[in-house]
Amino acid sequence: MNREGLVPLVSGTLFGAGLALGGMTDPARVRGFLDLFGAWDPTLAFVMGGAVLVMAIAWIVQRRMARPVFAGSFALPDRSDITLRLVGGSALFGVGWGIAGLCPGPGFASLAIRPGAAALFVAAMLAGMVLVRLVEGDR
């Protein structure tokens, strides 16, 4: 395997391990975080806070770099507009996250831990993505 394939493999494995270690592959823990007026579980807030802190440091380091270590240039967002499609998609994502207790990252990581339940979630998520492509056309 070359360097271009190894970096995503290592970073994806690290991401999945972090999700599992932080308990984010457990739908009950995620639903507990969303249960603000019941048995609220703050674990996800700490995981998100840790991720925001690491990303803030990464943005500072990135600004000082001429180019990435493993690529020719940075792939940074070039849009900042808020559209109806973005808001609608975000709302659907949040509803699905609240119902299932999983989002894409933990869903894929859960395939290694609870393959039966996670496979159903991942299949439904992929079906939804295909459905949007069919309805809207490839963007």
C-alpha cells in the first residue's frame, strides 16, 4: 500500500477507535445526551468538546503550513452560504440521529462491534443517499 492509501486508512482507524473508546457507537449513550429533560448523559458533550479543541489546534497549524504533508494542496471549504437544502438536510440528519442514536461515523464503526444492528442503519443511510441522488440528480 502506498502513502496515499495508508494515511486515510490510519486516520479512519484512529477516528473509529476514538468513537468506540468514547462510547459513541452506543446508541443509548447518544440518545441519553439528547434527553435534556430526563436522564441526561453529558458524555457526548465531552467527546465533541475534545474534537473541537483538536480541530481548533489543527486550523492554527494549517494556517502556518504552505501545503499539506501528504497532498499537493489543502482541500478547504469554499462556500459559506446557508441554503434551504442545507437546513433541510441538517434537520433530517438530526431527526435520524435522534431516532437511531447513530450518525455515519459511529454507524460505520459499529459495524465492527454490533454488525447486525449497525448494518441495518448503514443500509438505510446509504439507501437515503441514493434516493436523494435519484430525486435531485447528481450534484
